[in-house]
Amino acid sequence: MTSYVLVPGADGRAWYWHRLVPELRARGHQVVTLDLPADPAADLDTFADAITAAIHRSRGEQSCDPLVLVAQSLAGFSAPLVCERLPVAELVLLNAMVPAPGETAGQWWERTGQPQARAAYATATGRDPQAEFDLRVDFFHDVPDELTEYALAQEVGGPPAALFAQPWPLDGWPEVPTRVLQGREDRFLPLAFQRRVARERLGLTVEEIPGGHLAALSRPRELAAHLLRTDDASDDAAGAVDHH
């Protein structure tokens, strides 16, 4: 049995993982989820401490099960810090930001060229490259309607501003086996962009998965298969389309 620790992105809610959790538990694994701190002053260390505390509460201090961290989007900045606190068997970046030492999350966008990559992908898929960011279009385009409506009806303050101002504190990537899972239809962090960032910053090859930026909501079964490296991880070609 493996303990999968699922760290949400900018939304900060454990709810994001609610469709993936039963998929992993049905296959015999333990799953740890958490709501991230909403304190406006919370920084990366605060988040890393909260993740570590949630792991201790759920698994106990003496658990010997392999520990796998799954970091969604913005959690690419905080989850690696947990690897300095606990023995992590594997770190999985899911449609995630990959920081460089000393870089803030606020600087990351321009330094990586994300705005240009997002616009180029919009053009390639027949959308307006100048359109403002829209949650429905950029994040929820392949998520079931009822989940989209529920998520957007919630009052969520977003990530603390301190997260975007704090330089990433590690001197380099933690010495932990790392995988990069990236949705083929991610409109926010396009696949080609993520391939380049993973190669340049981590020396890693992206593992393609079906779905957009919120794959845990749109394609939970397929995501579980990729996380577990099972035989059904291959994508159904009919499902791997972008909904313009």
C-alpha cells in the first residue's frame, strides 16, 4: 500500500480531489487530502508545515508505507519543501509550476514565458489569444457541468498573496524521484510549454495524460491509472479532444 498525499493548487481545497480519492482507495491505497491555510500571511513554509502536519495526522508517526506527494499547479512551489521534512518516495507534479531557486511565484509567469505559451495554444486551437483569463474557459472547459457550477458557486479567496512574493527557498530540486504529468488539453499550462519547462528546469520528460488543467475533476479514472502506472493508463482517443 502507498500513501498518496494530494496537494491542491491555487484553489486550496481538498474538494478538488474528491473524484480521484475513491479511485485510489479502491485500488488499496491510503489517501491524504487537506485544505491549505487561508491566512493572507501564509507563505510557502506555512503550506509545507500544513502538508506535513496533515500527513502525520493521517498516517501516524511510525507508518512505513511509501509516501507519494501529488502537487497540482501552484503546489509545485510548496510540495518540494515537504521533501525536506519527510522521507518522500516520489514527487508527482500534476499540471504544475516548476520553480527555480530564488524565484517567486509572481516572477514565474514571465520568466517561463507562460503568457506567450497560453496565447499560442489559444491560437492553435481556434480561440482568441488576447482573451482575458476565464475560469470556465481556461480551467473548467472539460469538467462536468454540475461540478463546474458547484465549484464556481463557492466563495474562495484564492491563494495568499505572500505565496507569490516569497523566493523559492531551496538551493535546488530535492533529491527525490520526480514525475511530471501533464494534461494534453491544458489551456493554462499547455503541453508543449510544460515539456520545455520540465526539460530545462528538471531534465525530465513529461508524461502526457488526458484532460485539461483540472484533470482530477475531469478525468479521475485515467489520472489514477497514470499515477499507479497501470495497464489502463492509455488514453481513449475519443476522449482526448479539446472542447473549443
